Amino acid sequence: MDFVTDMMPPDTTGEILAIGWETALLTLQIALLGTAIGGLFAVMLGLLAANNLTPEWVHHPLKVLLAIMRSIPVLILALVLVRAVGLGPFPGVLAIAIHSVGNLGKLFADECETAFEGVWEAMDSAGANWWQKVRFAVWPQVAPQIVSLTLYRLEMNIRESAVLGLVGCGGIGFYITLYQRSFNYTCMCTMVLVMLVIVLAVDQLSVQIRKRLT
Amino acid sequence: MAERNAPVILVEHLRVNYGRRVALCIDQLRFDRGECVGIIGPSGAGKTTLLRAIKGYVRPTRGKIEVLGLNWSMCDRSARRRVQRRIGLIFQQFHLVPRMTVLQNVLCGRLGSTHRLKSLFGRFSAEDKQIAWRAICEVGLQEQVHQRADTLSGGQQQRVAIARVVAQQPEVILADEPVSNLDPVLGAEVLTLLVEVTKHHDATLILNLHQPALAKRFVNRVVGLRDGRIVFDDLPSRLTDDQLQEVYLGYEPTPLYRDDSTAGRSMAMVGA
Ligand SMILES: Nc1ncnc2c1ncn2[C@@H]1O[C@H](COP(=O)(O)OP(=O)(O)OP(=O)(O)O)[C@@H](O)[C@H]1O
Ligand SMILES: [Mg+2]
């Protein structure tokens, strides 16, 4: 149990807490931005990848594309992107966005495919065009699920984002590895605890919002 | 415009096949403006297929379907969409937009005529709203306008669907078993409303009905389908039990007047 005693007590000097707070915020921002961008593209691609909304030649390649996007782990995507666009939060945002598009896009497409066919036909019968049918026959049925799935993805992306510091995307993960490598375990402990608080807070918020939706 | 006494719907030498299975085989069938027609027949007779073919959703294997002067197999896409917009559909399961109010649902009937882009943001013109409001009044749902449609009773939901079709201002209304999900009293009310609305708007109504007894009460012409063929086409008063036998022979008996002995038999079969 040496590693526990090494970390005790966590370093609570103002300076360390400030670093923890600031970098945890960056981690949170990376996750939020990545999820937002990813969610937006996922809505568009998810609609087009639903086999009841578009012809085969549209939805089939898109399904494959989404599968590829979600098959690459965020950490590996980030490693590659850091090489491509340089160190910093930007490749992190991109990595999270890409993985989220693949993941959410597929879930959104599945949602759309279970949307009630009959309403689609009723709207078509009234003379609605494709956009109007999506807006009135599909969207009202899938919107609560889309919001809920996106929030759930956000919870996961915050954890992913914390790890991205390890490969040079900044944020709290960077300091956790930094303190770990310099054997400064009490400071590392502070960082982990700050991260824990942030993750729990966002989870709680997300759970509350999702509960309201149903 | 077509001449005054041209048929609203004209079906000639129609054949609809699904694979090798013949779903419809009709030599000639015409419906004139203002008619209220009931189509009866056992399950699988082709009632739904006929309505969908009239709407232009089912492509005939052979033959001609002309609706409001337009031949489905000899027109371009835009002409087809324009005429399809003048045909309203009513479904057994209502197919209302969930989580939307009665008013929003009825406004959906305007989607084909309103400003397309504005409608995507839920914005409709004053004229659209007026048409929708009048339709809601016609079906008697003024008090529920702002209630979510999925919180209404089944009968009220079908009224919303009727209001939506009224808002569409169609010249032909096709209703596929509109009351099969409702109890008999509500069903009769909804059919009364449907017939009234059709008359009021000088439209033509074609109803698919499972219960011949209902058909007799509400329509002024009955078409009997069996295995995709027309076996009866006459006034409802001419529909005798014998003729009904011919339509339903070999299928689950649906007598005009409920016969308790058959009810008992089918119960026994369920038990066995
Ligand atoms: N999409 C389809 N593919 C293959 N066969 C079909 C299809 N739609 C209908 N059929 C067949 O065509 C025949 C007519 O079906 P239809 O649905 O028109 O009957 P119906 O009179 O409406 O029956 P019900 O009273 O059960 O609604 C049936 O034998 C049915 O199995
Ligand atoms: Mg049917």
C-alpha cells in the first residue's frame, strides 16, 4: 500500500489547486467542443445513413465511413493527429469529434430507422418534401434520444479528454503524467481528485438533464 | 380542366402482382365526384393495395390508373407530386406526429402548399393557421388545440388526422380501415364525421372497411373485393347476406348481424 501513503496527503497549496482547476477546465473544454462538433456532424451523417431515409448508394457508404470513424480509439487518433497538426488542444478536439461522429452517427441512424414509418407516409401524403418529412416525421421522434445519447457521449468524452494529456494534447492529463514522472505523488493526487470532482459533477448534471427528457 | 362529368378515379385493366402472387386484377372501376364508396373484403383481398395504387404509391404491373385526370404511368415526377397532394390519406393507426400539439399536427396538412423553408422552423402563414383552425373546428377539437396529440383518446386522435386531411384541402380522401382501432360507438362517430367532411368539401371518399355492417350505414356504394377481384359493386341496400357470403366465403365469417353461435364457435377454436 505504499503508493497510497506516497500520495497522502494531497498537495492543497493554492498554486497547485490553481493549476489543477485551470487544466481540468481545458480538459472539459476539449471534451465539450469535440462532442459539440461531433454531435453536429453526427446528426447530419446519421440522418443520411438511415436506410429508411436515403437510397442504398447514400446510406451504405456512409455506414461504412461511420464504422471506420468509431473503430479507431480516441487515443490513437490523437497520436496521429498530434503528428499531423502539432501539439496542443486542437488535435484532441479533432480526435474526440471524429470518434464521436462515428459513434453517435451510428446510434442516430439506428434511432431514425426505428422511427415510425407511418408518420413519414402521412407527411408524404400531405405533399411534404424530404426535408419536411425529416423535420416532422423523424425529428420529433428521435430528438429526445439524440440529446440523451449526446450527453452520454459527453460523459465518456471527458474521461477520454483527460487521457489525451498523455499524448501531448494538454489539459489535466499532461500534469498527471508530469507529476508522476517527477515522483511528485501528492501533487498528482490533487490532480486526480480535481478531475474526479469535475467528472462527477458533469455526470450528475447530464443524468439530471437526461431524466427530464423522458 | 377535364369535363365536368369525367370520373375522379378511373381504373382500367389493372393488374398488380407481388412476385407471382396476384394482388389486384380489376377490369374496370370508376369513381365519380361526390361519391362515398366503401370497399369491403376479407384480409388479403387487396383493399390496401387498391388504395395505395390510387394514391400512386404502388406501381401497377399492368393497366391504367387515372386520378383527377392524370395517368400515373404517363406523367413526370412534378405533375405526379402535384396531383398526389390533392389526395388525402387517413390511416388505421392515425400516424400523428408525436410530441406535437393538435394545431401543429393539423398544420402538417399544409406542408405541401406552404413556404417549405419556413415550415422547417415551424413557421406557417396566417392563412395556413386559419385553414388549420377551421379544420379543427370542423372536427370539434377547439378545446384541445394546444394539447399534445399523443395525450388524446383514440377517437380524438383520428379526429386530428381528419382535420389534418381537411387542412390539406384534398379532392379525394382515401381512408384505410379508419375505425378498426376504435370501439363501435366511436367508430360510427368518426365515420359520420368523415362522410360529413367529404360532403362539405365536395370531395370523393373511398373507405376500406372490415365490417360490412358499418359500410352499409355510411356509404352510398359498396365494392366487394375478393382475391384481388371485384365480386360486388352496387348500392349498399343490395348487399344481401348471400352476396356477403360470396365476398367472404372460405374466410372468417363476418355476418351483417352478429350471430352468437359463430362467436361461440370461434371462441371454442381459440380454446382448442
Ligand atoms: N409489399 C408487399 N409485398 C408482397 N406482397 C404483398 C405486399 N403488400 C401486399 N401483399 C399481398 O397482396 C395481397 C393483398 O394485400 P392487401 O394488404 O392489399 O390486403 P387487404 O385487403 O388490405 O388486407 P387486410 O384486410 O388484412 O388489410 C395479400 O395477399 C398480401 O399478402
Ligand atoms: Mg389492409
